[in-house]
Amino acid sequence: MFCYRNYVQRRLRKSSTRTIVMMLVAAFVCAGAAKSRAQAAAPAPDVLTLANGDQLTGKLLREAAGTVTFHSDMIGDVTVAWDKIKSIQSSQKFAVIEQGQHVTRKTASSQVAQGTVQVADDQVTISPAAQGAAKELATKNVQYIIDEPTFAREVEHSPGFTYGWTGSITAAATLIQATQNSHSFGGAVALIRTIPTVNWLDPRNRTIIDFNGTNGSVSQPGTTTTKTNIIHFDAEHDWYVTPRFYFLVDTAFDHNYSQGLQLQQLYGAGAGYTLIKTPKQELDLKADVHFERQTFFVTPGIQPPPPLTPSKNLIGMDFGDVYMYKLVHGVVFNQGATITPAFNNTNAWSAVATAGLLFPTYKRLGFSLGVLDNYLNDPAAGSKKNSFQFTAGVTYTLK
């Protein structure tokens, strides 16, 4: 009986081992077959041939205003003008917009050439997926080449609120320990969301959010500590009536310890116009009519203490500009200025001006320089009218 039991156990162990081996072999075979099918289904890489005969393999990303963007497997994204390209071979599907063609969300899909794209002899050939004649266009007559998923998303779908945000986050700090102890921390957040997110469609709406703040102190034994606390926040939402003209609503909040300003809050509505809009620069002019409330506190450190400045309720307007210019090597210059007169108290006008340079350093990281000048014509008693700050910091660009 004992021998029989051992015999059965040995048979079961051999059977289990054989089953496991067979399962492993089957798994490897299936994995190899799946990998082979995936390799067979994967499209061949795109090939860009330059005018001098050099070739790049990778993926054609897009074309805009005569410049092709191609992702090379070896060197990353490169931009090449049409006159430097001999040919492009691609199996991807694109939408091709011709020079002068105005595309909106109401444009019929049949009016935009779509299909795989081949480029040779200064001609772009678009081959539709369905049966039909290929369309040929001279490269000089092609305004945009957009990948099919982007075209469908921007034209046919309504994006959610989280889609399309770009901007930057900046941080700076200074710390000194000596006879005088001082510290200063500053930061800024600039966010913008324009829908659609592409420049080959007319803009429909835009949301802008800005925040910057500086907090610091300087102390020394036997002396009064000097503090700095400047905070600014503003937000704006635009509705475009034409590609350049839009209506807007805006709000802004300011706190400035150095000027005795507890809080300045503003709520308004107005209009704006994009005076200049090119790939390298953009200039917007804006104006609004708003309600503004200013509350103050007694500025510390002034002897004898001045009287408390009464709060003000103002009806006024903003008018100013926002300017952006792209310099060489990816450097970006930003400038803005706003003047705010008050109708019911002409002495209580204010102004703010900003300017900054962003120098790209590594991937999305950059080095930034900026200035912010606040002018309050009727500040708290004993405070200066002007407040100026300079910042240098590290910036992370959102895309």
C-alpha cells in the first residue's frame, strides 16, 4: 500500500511539472506571436530627406507658415523650412489647410484635405483614406499641416476646463545672517488658456490668471524690524467677437504693506483688441469700467503715528497694454502697463507696470528677470506713493 501511494505521488508530481512546463512554453509562444503582430501593425517611421541629401527618421509633427517640425529619433524635435526639404515620406494621417483658407468649427470636413502626406519636388500630395483622387498642392500654397487627432479634437470637440492651460511658475529666495538678518521669498504664477489652443482656428475665449508675491524682513538688534509684504492677483476672461476684438470681465486684488494698503479690490468689464499678432510678437490693448474699493491701515514705524486713512469706494476705469516678443534662442520678453483713474475721486488714481525676460536653460526650466512698479497716488498717510521691486528666479514653464 505504501509503495502504491509513493507511485501515485510521483506520477502527480511529474504530471504537474509537465503541465507547468507546457504552460510556460505556450505563454512564451503567445508572447512572441503578439510581439510579432504588434511589430507588423506598427507603422514604418517617417523619413525626412534634406536638400543636401541627409536623412532623418522619426515622426512628422506639423507644419505652420512654411516651417516643418519633425521629431528625429536621434536628435529630438527639429524645424526645417520648405526650401531645405527634398522629400518627406509619412504613413500618418494629416489635415492640410491651404493658404487663405479660413477654417472654423462650422467648416465641413470635406472642405479640408485629409489623408496621408508625401512631399517631393516642392509638392505636397494628400491621399485620402477612402477611395478617391489624391490632391496635390505646391508647398508655397500650404499654410498648415495638422495631425488628424489634433484636428478632430480642436474642430469637433468641446474641451473641458482643465484642457489647454499653459504658463509658468517662478520662485526666488534670499537669506542673509549677519549683523543684519534678512530674508526674502518671492514667487509668481502666470496661467493662460486660449480656446482653441491652435492658431489655425479663430479664438473663441481666453482665461488669464496672474499671481505674484514677495514677503521678507530685515532685523537688527536694537532696531525696529522692517517688513515687506506685496501681493498681487488678477484674473480675466475674454469672449472673442472677431479674431481680434473681444469683450472681457476682470478682477484684481492688491495688498502692499509698504504703502499701508490693506486691500485694493477691483471688479470690472470692458473690451480689448489684439493690435499685433504674429508668430514672434503679440500686442493687446484693453480698457474696462469697474468698481474699486481701497482699505488702509496705519503704516508701522512712522513717528508720530499718522491718522488712519479712510477707505475709498471708487468708480473708475483701466486702460493699458500687454505685449510679448520672442527674441533669439528662445528668450521671451513680456511687458504690461495699466493706468487706473477714478471718476468720483480724481486724486485716487493708480498705475502698475511690469516687464520681464525669460531665458530657457534646460528643458522646461529657465532663468527669469522681472520688475514690478506700483504707483498709488493717494496711499496711506505717511507712505510713499511708489513701490518698486526687482526679482530674479528660477522658472518652470507649463505646456
